[in-house]
Amino acid sequence: MAFWNRRRREKKEQEAAELAEQMRLAQEEFDRRRAQTQKTVSNEGTSLPEAFDDNELIPGDVAESKRLVTECCEAIREIEHQRELATIEYDKVSERLTDIQRIDEISGEAKDTLHDLSKRIMNLTRERNQYKNRSLTITDAQIRLLDPYEEVLGREVKKMYDAEMYQTSINGDIEKLDETKKIFTGSSVR
């Protein structure tokens, strides 16, 4: 019995030593990444949350150490995400600046043509926005003009709908006939 207890105790001690080593490695990795991140972040004028400044891994408290490592990993992921967003924004701004510089380098008639085209684009954009945002309501006066024809309009709308459905049906039948014709003409040629 004592032999098994000793083996169990040795196994627990070995697991504790391995866990302590893993925690030490995680702490070193965290410190290295925090130093890198602080260099990067300090260039941007921000700093890490204060919660991560003085925390150290406690080898005896596994749950707390895991929580701290998880929080640190999440903070690193968030900072990496922010860095990616900043890089994307920087690329967009650089691209626009390059375009502006190219436009400024244009001279003479080409610049006048470009200026006219940009005015046209702005006018078309403004007109499109006005068209999209317009009100599609019928005024009271228009409703009063249509009142005598209310029954006739209802019947005519139904006739138009039926005619549209009939035309759709005919077009479908024509497509099926064309497919059948292609099948027969393809097989008779062989």
C-alpha cells in the first residue's frame, strides 16, 4: 500500500513540476509579448490595461494562473486585431494620398477634363440620391381624380396581372419546346 501511495505522490509531484514549468514558460512568453506590445502600443500613444501591469503567475494557484493567461491571450488577440485594423486604414489612406498626388501632377487639358468629369459624377450622384430618397406617395388631389375609376382600375390591374402570368407561361412553354427541338435535332444529326 505504501508503495502505491509513494508512486501516486511522486506522480503528483511530477505533474506539479511540469505545471510549474509550463506556467514559467507562459509567464516568460507573456512578458516577452507584453514588452513587444508596449513598444508597439507606446508608438501609437496608448498603453496596456493596468490589470496586466503587475500580475504574476502564482505556481500554487492553477485556476488563477489559467485565468490570467487566458486574459493575457485575449488582450494580445485584441491588440493584434487593432494593429490589423490600423494597417488596413493606413493602406487605404496611403492609396488615397497616392491618388491625390497623381491627380495633382496632371496638368493642362487633361486636368480640365478630369475636373469636368468629377463635376458630372458629383451631379449624377446627387441626382441618384434625390431619386432614391423621393417620396412615392399619391397626393389627395390625385386620389380624388382616380376615385371615379376605382372599380375599373381594379379590374384592369387584375387583367394586367393575368396577362403577365399568361405571357410568363407561354415563355416557359417556348423555352421547353426549344430544348426539345435541340434534343431532336441533335440526335437526328448523329
